Amino acid sequence: MSKTRLAALALLGVGFGWGAAFVLMKDAINQQPLMDFLGTRFLLAAALMAVIRPKLIMTIKPADLKGGVPLGLLLGLGFITQTIGLELTTAAISGFLTGLYVVLTPVFAWLIYRSKVSKKLFVAIFIALAGLAILSGTAGSDISFQIGQLWLVACAALFALHIIWLAKFSQNRDSYSLAFIQIGTVGLLCMGFGLVDGYTPPPSPDVWFAVLFTAVFATVIAFWIQTWAQSILDPARAALLLTSEVAYAAIIAVAVGQEVLSSTAIIGGGLMLLAMLIVEWPTKENQVSREPIH
């Protein structure tokens, strides 16, 4: 198996971890404020990474901080704008608008780095966008303008910029150190916002389980893998693969009884799967090989 194919499969695994985390967080954030939950999750994840590699902090270079801290700020601000948007609009619309990063990523990559995107990838992106709209229930509906939507578009833009610049800064960097810096930055940022109105610790064993699961699998492992994989894959392809989170979340929610299987879930999820198959299906020409980042 080629390194490119392995990186693509790894990002699908990241999408699965994030989808599972979303299902777990749904109940947890009803008991603990979201900023407090995120602050606890990311700071615990950073602490775990430091324990796993005790000499980690000593090996971090100024160049790692120069790239890692801004990346962490982009990611953290993405979570914060998403939270504000969620409070001001519906969950369905928020899911759709946040997923716009799958379109914004190739647009920004072209504007900033003039990165080329194949026709096949563009087709797959818009198929994924249609699937996302159906899956979130916004297809064919009248999405009237709301202030909350601006926050969610900002969130999508921040996530897109994070994906693009992670591809740039992860070149020839230690993936573990770069992931640690990003995770620690997000944790400090979210905890700072959480402390504004007083910190609320996880109030029950169920919430602690959600914190630990998301800290280990959806943060330490997922962001480490994402950082490594994006040193290999181009940003647009990575963004498409990461949107699998939405389909995974729907599948897992149905499996655990949180949601009921519907025709929109089947059609939307099927379109997103089709988009990924279009990009990842092996071809003799290998038209979707990684574009260099300049």
C-alpha cells in the first residue's frame, strides 16, 4: 500500500473518531458547558501527550511554535465560532454551514498558494456538499439569513485555513510535537473562555468517560494522525476525507439509538461515500496524487 493511500485511509479513521466523539459529546455538553468540556478535553490530551513522551517539551523548536501556535489558534477559534453559531441557529443548518470547509479549502488553497485541483476532485467536492445538505436536512429548505450563520461561515473558513496551513507547516516537522502544540493551544484558549463565567468540571462518570474518550481517540490520536497525513495529502483532498465525520456521526447515532434511520440519512450518506470513492478509487493515471505546496 502506498503512503498516499495509507494517509487517505488514516484520515477516514480520523473522521470516524470525530464522528464517534460528536455522538458522545451530544449528551455530555448538556451537563457541562461546551467551553469547559473542550478546555478539559484538550488540556487533558496535551497532558497525556507529555506523559507519553516526557522529553517532548524540551525537544520543541522555535520553528515548531511559530507554526503550531497559529494553527492551534485557528482550530480553537473555529470551535468557538461554531459554538456561538450553534446557539444562534439550528443544529441542521450549523452542520451544513460548518461543512462548507470542504468547498472553502480548495478555494483558499488556490487563492493563497495557487494550488491546482483536479476536475475529478471538484466534482467529488460538490457531490459531498449535496450529500452534506441532504444529511443535515437543509436541502430544498428556505435557509433565511441569520446572524448565527455568519459565525458558522467564519467557523468553516477557520477550519479550511487550518487544513491548508497544516499541510504547509507539517512538511518535514515532527508530527507529534506539532500536534501537541496545537492541542495545548486549543485547550488554553477554550479554558480561557470557559473561565470567564466560572469553570464547571465534568459532573458525572458519563461526562468523564466522554472527556477521556474524546481526549485520547478524537484528540491525541486523531490530531497526531491528521498532522502526519496532511504532510502527504493536498488540503482539498484532506478536507473531503475529513467530512466523513458527518456521515460517521449519523451512522453511529443510529446504531446507538440516538437517531432513527431515515431516507435522507441513506441518500446523504450515500452521496458522501460516492464522493470519496470518486477521489480514492485507484486509477492508472493516479490523477489525485499529492500536489506540492509552495
